[in-house]
Amino acid sequence: MNVLNVNDTVLDKVIYFLNNLPTNDVKIIKHETFTEETSNDFIASLVREPIHIDKNVAFLTREESHERKSFY
């Protein structure tokens, strides 16, 4: 059994390559993602698992944000 540590940026290329090898020579048995336990590092967690936001979600404008800030 072999284990690879593959960065997310090349994972799709590696899987494509493996899937295009002869099936009698290579078979993907299990495809798992391992995550490292880290501290509460917010930036690292966003880098590992980016957030995708729906384009239809409305956010506060800059002016609205400044108005809210003035209340505090």
C-alpha cells in the first residue's frame, strides 16, 4: 500500500493521471482527505477550505457598514 501527500492544487491532475492508466495495472481503492489538527488559526483554516459565496447574497455597502460602526 502506498500513501501520497498531494497538494489540493495538483490533486485533480494526479487523479486524472491515475484514472487514465490501464485499469488492470492501477485501481483506486480509497480516496480520502486527511486534515492536520491545527490551532485556532483562522487564516490557515480558510486557506485549507476556502469559502465559496453565492453571488446573489447581498452584503452591506461601505456606507452602511460605516453607519453601523458609528453606533458603537
